[in-house]
Amino acid sequence: MTLLYSEVEEELRAAVRGLLADRCPPATVLKRVESEPYDLDLWKTLAGEIGVAGLLIPEELGGAGASGSEAAVVLEELGRGVAPVPFLTSAVLATRALLPARDALLGELAEGRRTAALAVSFAASPYRPERGASLSVDGAGRVSGSVTGVAGADVADVLLAPVDGDLYAVEGAVAEVVPSLDLTRPVATVTFDRVSARRVGACDLAGVLRFGAGLLASEQLGVAEWCLDTTLAYVKERHQFARPVGSFQAIKHRLADLWLDVVRARAAARSAAADPSAVAVAVAQSWNSGVAVHAAEEAVQLHGGIGMTWEHPVHLFLKRAKASEIALGTPGDHREALASLVDVPGPE
Amino acid sequence: MTLLYSEVEEELRAAVRGLLADRCPPATVLKRVESEPYDLDLWKTLAGEIGVAGLLIPEELGGAGASGSEAAVVLEELGRGVAPVPFLTSAVLATRALLPARDALLGELAEGRRTAALAVSFAASPYRPERGASLSVDGAGRVSGSVTGVAGADVADVLLAPVDGDLYAVEGAVAEVVPSLDLTRPVATVTFDRVSARRVGACDLAGVLRFGAGLLASEQLGVAEWCLDTTLAYVKERHQFARPVGSFQAIKHRLADLWLDVVRARAAARSAAADPSAVAVAVAQSWNSGVAVHAAEEAVQLHGGIGMTWEHPVHLFLKRAKASEIALGTPGDHREALASLVDVPGPE
Amino acid sequence: MNEAEIEERVAAFLGEHDPSGDRLEFLRARYDAGLAWVWFPEGHGGLGAPRELQQVVERALAHTPQINGGIQGIGLGMAAPTILTFGTEEQKRRFLRPLWTGEEIWCQLFSEPGAGSDLATLATRAVRDGDEWVIDGQKVWTSGAHHSRWAILVTRTDPDVPKHRGMTYFVCDMHAPGVEVRPLRQITGEAEFNEVFLTGVRLPDELRLGAVGDGWRVAQTTLMNERVAIGGAPTRRGGGMVASVLDAWREHPELRSHDLHQRLLSLWVEAEVTRLSGARLREQLAAGEPGPEGSGMKLSFAKLNQALTGFDVEFLRDLGYDDWTFRRSENVDFYGRGPGYRYLRAKGNSIEGGTSEILRNIISERVLGLPSEPRIDKDVPWKDLPR
Amino acid sequence: MNEAEIEERVAAFLGEHDPSGDRLEFLRARYDAGLAWVWFPEGHGGLGAPRELQQVVERALAHTPQINGGIQGIGLGMAAPTILTFGTEEQKRRFLRPLWTGEEIWCQLFSEPGAGSDLATLATRAVRDGDEWVIDGQKVWTSGAHHSRWAILVTRTDPDVPKHRGMTYFVCDMHAPGVEVRPLRQITGEAEFNEVFLTGVRLPDELRLGAVGDGWRVAQTTLMNERVAIGGAPTRRGGGMVASVLDAWREHPELRSHDLHQRLLSLWVEAEVTRLSGARLREQLAAGEPGPEGSGMKLSFAKLNQALTGFDVEFLRDLGYDDWTFRRSENVDFYGRGPGYRYLRAKGNSIEGGTSEILRNIISERVLGLPSEPRIDKDVPWKDLPR
């Protein structure tokens, strides 16, 4: 197991970063968030040309047969760009849920022709996978019920509903987007009204969410890195009292501490990507969630007034960071899991 | 109820501060800590001439009939001086335990002729008053057993042993001082080997410890104040890079934050002194313990190398602060108590 | 002038003026009777009385028509004391009465995109042209600009001297040609503030407040009146921002965890000691012995509000938001909005009215007496400053 | 020189010298065979080989008599590379061999009571007197001074030029008259370090290292070799300082509380991500791509050690202490001592070897590229600096 980036990963990173810089820098994301947050043209290019949609899908099923480490690098870049594409929801969570059954839908997902989403609340966790959901299947195999806070549902062609340990593919559900804290990854309430469904196979939902949580740590790393880099650039430029703001020692020390947090977030993200064990995932999530929020909060503060304006994209990162802190388990949920995983028992 | 200091309190403060500056500044305390930590001559002057020993004792029993607020001001000053005198142990804890019975011993304590100590572990709390103690009384009224971590026992003429809700006055116990983290208030293991005892009366031990804990917050305030003031003076004087260390912004901001913590510690201490209710005491203890430790740790760090040397007295304050964090309930103990006191219930 | 005399005046005034009649007429009469702000001089809405006697008037007139402290806030709190200190008799006569009655609303044109914490570096130019001044520049974070009749404005009149010396202070006519007000949208979605663009705005010299080049000193008077204790209102134990978190906490036992419980207890304690500090500060003020503690209250409240609102969103696991609509809002309404709004809006608490960084500088230098950092901008002509 | 050739040399050397014979003789022979530090030049204990080949030698000679990395640390890590870079041939020949074999122990005379973080302001004077230099001053935080034969010493030789330019570097004879070593007691009770008083100490000019006035540059070489990754040794998950806290935690269920449990879990996570960073850093070094992350490791470990040891004392509610005796100690033994000792000793982690404040300066400037603060001490003669 290595915590470094491979050459292949660096090439993948460069491709994704280049495309995002070209097509969808944060200022462009900001312009579209209120009308049509997802950039599906961009997604088509990312999925089809760079091939990110099929990264986790075996070659024989039409994918690239890559590992979580490659997907993690893509997520770092998508986090750096708060990129409005359904990679995490379709190419990680939904894909991972379909993999055990080697479902034919995987081929379509790999090509980017279709997009899927898991009908699970983004606020659910490996420890409480059912949070926000009330689904049932009747004798005729029709799914009923609703799930709140589903990410990626509004741009999904297929919804994957986990019910009682089985996974069902559904096309006729209604996803109603609600005003969301994270403008670049809005959540929807998904309603199934006796919708006919196809049973895909068994589903270890907690395992799927754990896998996703581990990779979310890489996205959070990307968010934190953008915030740190952008703030560094700003405080080097911005003058007050005839000095760059970044020459003031209190600011320098805060940024040094923040950098140190990000350095450790990188190690944690790499560890969870290479080894998506329960411990590594819980460590990465509990650390990186906090670092992303802290980095975004420091970015807003150190941008001063401009950081409070809608016109500067830093708020997109703050909102992404704060929503991601809740997504797939809060830091507290993951620390609680560690108590038994690493034998740090609580009071008796 | 006022959170300010009265004129009487300011006069009392001036008298105590003046005496300590004259007779027992921190450098002098340091010189004696390894041979004979307690300064009983100083105590005699404080107790008898300034009259601090009888502050909490009603006038008709030979005391000053003052309130906790006056005792709190004395403790602020004793904290500022890490003064090695048994005020907290004899004139607060032991005295408070004797008050309900209006015991005749109070008159002797008030005059400073004798000194008492409560045979209770300093690590006990209002919530676990029995911690560290195993005492029993036999049919003939003789006390047996031991108590660890007793403060002030080695300089006490009389030990007050609380057993099963009653208080016993004992003179033949053995107090063996152990090497203590707090050099200026060493703790002892007290052993009672079927020692004959006089029953004083009923004893609400938890109430006594709560009262003491509330006033300990004022001592912690004094410790924090000395650390802040001494560090401010040092960083104004000490030059590195041809500038006073205190002109570096990162240092300035840390000290501003520390000051703000101390300001709030003062309000909390005053509140608990004026109103020793369970809530006010728990608030003051949980806040001030942390502030005292933090102030002492910052003081050591900002003194640089000199702060790590035995010859500078700052370590006495670090040790006092750290031991006081444990004494009469840790910050966590007091917060836990608040959960039910102010209706912030835990998970069900 | 003592309490009894004030009460007498109020009684006499009420004998002559019917509070249930025309509101504006009543307020004008109150001003003319010297009962607007009793510590102002006679003839300008006051009686030259000690400031603390104002509460006698307020008590006695509590049932009568009131001015609007919200929308008139900048006029009353910042413009009025500045006009009183530096205005000519003519300026005081012209501006103070409609300012107090609320017939004319005021706003403040101080901050600029390039001059935030370092206000003295501001770049809005005022160039003299005969009896007029021509103003060009951009101001920002101006609340109420869109319904203001006047503004207090600081400008750069001499770029060739060090920054503190080349400024001049004006009253700006917000109806003058060249004044453009644009709402400034915040990260919460709404616009509490505006940007104000000044393009060739012509102001007669009579609108100058204080001497040419003396703008910094005039502005200090304004700012000293701004830094009133924020969060200084008395709250009960467990009140304020912690109350809305506690309400949610008590309502949702199913969302609690030990992690959150421990953090909430710590925040509760911090809120309580901060509240106690505020209470102690008010006692000091009442006793006429204001301590330096006031400087820290805003800093404490900003940190606490940010921690509490962040906690709230996490506790509720709330991925939604109530309303992103871009619209003007006149007031901050923390409690009427959702947790997401509170979280985002509270981020401004450590920026508006002096950043927490600047407040720490102020505390460390003015309260703790720590030496200032080496300054490189004091003696350099403004135009040569690095930017 | 490649791996095979090195192995050949070692084999040849072992053929000629019996590791079970006299220890010192064996070490001297190893030095003479160029197998002491293979990256040093031939004739001075090395073979002029790439540094990474040293591990080949170490592996092959692991079963033979070893030098003492602890007591010889300053000699090996700091004095030797400096002598190699700046020493004359004669100095290299005289000093390096007994330094490496451990026959002569070295210490470091850099820090002074008035020159800690700002080493370049040091005041120990060296005045030329014919072929000798006369040294007067006081050094501090010198470990091992009491059994050292030699010291590396930086002095002030020209007070009239700016501080970085007026320094000269010497090898100091610790047996010379006027050298007085006093143990320096720490807050833990013991004395790991010494104060060294230099009073009229006469050193021949041959003991000068580098040119007169070039002491700062020479000292930089020494210090670059000091700032090796502290805490860089691999540890297992849950190892290091967190392990001793975890042991106590598991042993004492009766002392646990939710408050402590939540804090311990947070510290455990911080320890784990810090450990992972260290592992990643070592991977980078092994791949020949050292990242800037190394600068942060000491800072992280200091903070973590302090938090963990403070937690430990509080958890154990331990009001006692194991031993306050004033005695010399050669090494820090965190694990053999009580929680109170660990708590106090860890306070030094953020001071020794560069304070955490200085490390944050270094990270922000050298890693993050933030501008330095205005400097006022660069061009002022040393004697005129404010102190």
C-alpha cells in the first residue's frame, strides 16, 4: 500500500484539472448554480472522453477496472472545482451498489450514456444507512415510499432503491429538488408511488456507503486545498496598511496551521483510498470533514468583506464543505465507530 | 447580586497582596518548596492580623462574618502568589464543614491558633465526594481507614473525617506527604488506625465540596491573571529580531484571546462567589479550570527556554493550575452536572 | 437640569401636544421642545442635560409616537454626533431635525473595495472645482443607501501627503446626479447592503464637514460612536443564540449523540460566561467605571455565534436551505430564518464593524499595552503606498 | 561506487578485523577502511560514495560493535558535517576520527540567554590576541557539556557590523581554563542540559572553523543538519505517545467519562493522521522526492504530545509526581516516567530545536511563500540593536 500518487493518477488528475479549468472554473459554476446547477455537457466529456464514469467498473463490464485510488484523485479535482457533475453519486455510490450483481446497467454508466443515483439520503451513514428513507416493495415488485436528501437524483436516469437488503432499479420515481445548502450538489426528495422496479440483487448498503465515505474524504481534501490555495493567493495580493495581508504574522501562523491540517488530510485521504477498511474510512472522514469546513471558514474570514459576497465563489466551497460534513456520516459518527473498531471503549 | 468588587473587598485584596509581595513573592515560594513548602509564619500573619482565617465564620463564633465573595478575593490573591498557606483547606473547606454544627473549634480556627483540614481527597468532587477514601467508625467511635490525595493535611492540627454523613474531629491521624505535582500545595495520604474521634455533627460533604469548588474558581482566576500579567511583562521586555517579542502579531493575538478568556473567568468567578448555586459553581469551575491551565501553558511557551527552567517560578503556576484542574471536580465532571442542572439532556 | 425638571418639561410638552394626533407633527414638536436627545444643545433637539437623563424622557414618552431606531440607526448613531461636533450652525440647523424625526434617512459611505480594515487608505477622490467638489469613487457595505437622503462620506482630497492627512469629510446628497446604488448580494442570498458608485458627483462646499484635510479626525468621531457594545443587551441564562440551538436539541432527542452533547455543554458554558461578562460590563457602566472588557464582547459573540450556528446545522443534519432569493432585506433576522441562514450570516459577525483580527490588534495594543508592529505606511505619501 | 563494491569492501574488512576483539580497535579500523560514513571522502572515514549506500554497510556490520548514536549525536549530526564542509585538512584529520569512534564527545555552544529564536543576535565575544582568541560569554541549553571534549561554538567577533556578518565559528576546547559547566535544572526537576560559562577562555586560531566573520554561514550548515525530521521514526497505528494514554485508558474503566472519551477519540484520530503523514513523508523520501511536509512534523508532534500528556494527567486524576530530584539525565525517557513528568517534559517539545512559533514562520515563508514581515534588524550594526 502506498500513500503517494502514481504516475497514472497524476495524468488522470492533469486531464480532469485541465478540463475543469477550461470548461467550468468556479466563477462559471457560480453563474449556473441557480438556474441549472449540473453541467451535463461537462459530465459527458468527463465520463466519455476522460473515462471517469467507468473507473470503478471492471474492464469486462465496459469500465476501466481502476481502483478507488484513481477515483479518489478524480474526486480531489472535482472538490477543487466544486464541479457540478454526478461523479460521486453515479460513478461511485450507484456504481458500487451495482457491482456485486455485475448488472448490465454498469456498461451504460461506464460509457456515460446513462446516469444513476442511489435512492439513499446523503445524510445517511454506514452506521445508519436507513436514515431519511421509508421504502417498501409490494408483492408485485413495486416500490413505494420516499427518501429525503438524495444527492444526484434529479439528474439520474435510473434510481437505485435499496429495500430490505435488495437493490431495485427504478425509472419512474419523482425527484423533487429542495433548496439545498450545497448549491453545487442539490438534494431532492424522491417519491416512489407504487413504481414498478427491477430487482438487481442483494445490496450491502452500509458497505456501499462506507466505500463512498472513504472517497468523499478525497473530495473534501480537494475542497480544503482550493480554499487554502485561493486564500494564499489572495493574502499575497491584498494590501492593507501598505503590506500584503499575508505578511501579518497572525495570518501567517493560522495559514501554517491550516496547511498542516491539509497535509494530514492528504495522508488520511490517500490511506482511505488505498485501503477502504472501516478504520481508515472513519479516520479519513472524521478528520477531513473538519479540515474542509475549517479551511472554507478560514477562507471566508481571510477574504474579508469580499468573502461574504455572492459574487466571489468561496461561498460555494463553504456550503459544499458544510454539507459534506453531514454527508455519509458526521465526524462524530465516524469517531463513535472508531471507539469499537480500535478498542477505545467508552465509560461502562 | 453584583459581579463587581466592593470597596471592602478591594481593601482586603490590597492588604493580602501587599503582605504577599513583601513576605512571599513567587521567587521566595520557589526557594522553599522542596524543603518546607508551607509558610506558617505567613499564615499566622494572614490569619491573625489580616483576619482571613475567620472570614467565613460568624461574628458570634469569633469570625468576621463575611461572605464567600470576600473569601474569593483572598483566593484570587493567594492564586496570584501560589501562596503556600492552608487558606482553602482550613479556612474554606474545613470551616465550611464545621459551620452547621457551630463547633467550638471554629473560634480557634478564626484566630489562626489552630488549622484544620478535611480528610477528603482533593481529587474528590461534589458529585463523587467519596473518591479516594475508605473510612469507617467502630462502635467505640474510633475512625479507621485511609484517604489519598488530601491537601493541607500535613499542616493541620485537626483532621475532620467525614464518615457516613457525619463529621468527626481527629487529632491522632498520620498524614504522609507524597511527591506532589503541585509543589505549593502538596497532598498526603492520611491514615487512621482506630483513632479516637469526636463527632462534630452531620456533614453535607457534597455541599461542602461544591462550596469549595466555587471558591477554587477564584483561586484559578488568580493563577491565570498572574500568568497573563507576567507573560505580558516578559514579552514587552524580551527582544528577539530587534523587536519586543510582544510586538509580533501572532503573539499579540494569542494574548488578546487569552485576556478574553480571563475576562470571562473573572465574571464566572464573581458569579460563583456571590451565588454558590450548583449551576454557578459548575459554570465557574468548568471554565476557570481550563483558563488557568491554558494561561499557565501559554506562559511557559511564551517565556521560551526560560519558562522551562526550574529557576523561573512560572512552573509553580503550571503545576498549581494542572493540579487544580483535577481538584474538586474536573471540567468534564462539572459540565456533566450541568447537563441535568440546566436541562441539556444527553442521548437517550 | 435634573430629573424633576425634565419631568416637568415633558409634562408641559404633553399638555400642549396630543400624542394621538399627526405622528410627524408630534415628533417635530418633541424635537423643538428639546426632548429629542436631551444631551444635545438647546435649539438642536436637546436641553444640554446629562445624557443619562434621556431615559427619564423615554420612560415618560414611551406611549407616544416613536422614531424608528432601525432605519434611522446610522443617522442617529453616527451622523448626528459627527454633525454636532464638526458641523457649522447652519449645517446643524439644516440636518439634525429631519434626521431625528426620520424625515430624512442617512447612510454611511466609508468602506471601499480596497479599504476595509485599513480605512485610511481609501481612494474615493474629491477634487475642488470653484465652490464645488467633484467626487469619483466606489463605496461598499452601505446599508440603507437605497432609501437614504444623505450620506456621511470620507474622501481623498490630497494624494500627496501621508494617508491620514489627505482626507476630507462631506455630507453627500444621495439624490445628486452620478450617485448610483446597487444592492450587494451576500452569501446568504439576500442583500442587506449596497455598493455605491460615485461618478462626477458635484457637492457644494457647504456640504463639507470639518476642515479640508481633517477628514480622518472627523471620521474617528463617527467610528467611536459606531463601536458601541455589540451584543450588549441583557439576556437571560441560556438565552440569545444558544437558545435556538437548545430548542432544537430538546425537540430532537433522536438526533443527539455523546459527541454533540459534550460539544453543546462546552458551548453552553462559553455562552454563559460570555453572558456573565456582558452583565458585569453593564454593571461597570452603570457604576460609571467602564472597564476595557467592552472591546472583547464583539469578538466573543462572533466566535460563539459561529460555533453555535455551525453546531446547529451539524446537529440537525440539515442539507436544505430556506430561501436563496436575491432580495433586499433591511434587518438581520437570525431567529426567523433556518439554521443554514444563521450559519452563513454569522460568518459576517467577525468581519462587519471591525474584523476579529483588527479587534485583537486593538485589544493587544490599547488594553494589554503591547507594542505595535513596525509601521511602514505612516510617513509615505498616499499615492506612493504599495497596494 | 555501487552496492556490490561496498559489499565487497565490507567483506574484505571483516576478513581482516575480528568484531569480537577490542571494540575501539575495531571501530578505528572501520573508520580507516572508509566504512564509517561512506559518503565522506576517502581518508576521512568514507569512500566518497552516495549517502544511501551507508545502509548497505550498516546492514552488513549490524552484528559488530556499534558507535553510540545517543551520546555522540551532536558530534555525528552537527559537528562532523560542519568540519567536513569548512574544516582545513588538518582539522578534519585531527577531529573526525575520534569524533566518529566516540573517543571524543562533542557538544554545541550556540544558544544564549539573550539569543534563542534569534540566534544571530548572540553576544559571546571572541577578541583576537595574537595567535589566540579570548572568549567571554554564556551559553545555554547545552546537552552533554559535562562529558564533552570539544564543542562547536559561535561567537561575536565584530560588533560594529550587522548581526549576521560579525560572527566567527570555533571549535572550543572544553578542557581549557575558564570553561565552566553547570547543570541546568528543568521544570521536571532533573537536568538534561547545562549552562556553559566562558570566562577568558583562550583558543588558538587553529581552532577557528571558516573565515573570520563567516560564522553565520558556517552555523547554517550545522543547523541544516539539526533540523532532521523529529518524530520521523515509523510507528504502528495507536503507537507512540497515544499508546501510553490508551494503556491507562484500557486499564481504568472506572475513570472513564463521556467527556474524556470524546476527547480521546479526537486525539486518537489526530495521532493517526499525523502518523500517516509521517509514513507518507518517509515514502516520499524513499522515492527521492522529499516534500515540504517535513517542516510540519515537529510542530504536529509537539502539539499532540502536549495534548495527550495533559489528557493523561487529567484522566488519571493524578495529583502526585514520581520524582523531583535534581539530578543529571542524559536522555528523555517519556515512557519510563509518570504522567506528571510526561506532561511537564512535553512542554519543551514546542521550544527545543526551534519553537513552534519559529516553525510556523518557516512554513509560512518557505513552504507557503508568504511574504516576510518588515525587518528592522538587517542593516543595523549589532551593537546598536535594541535589546
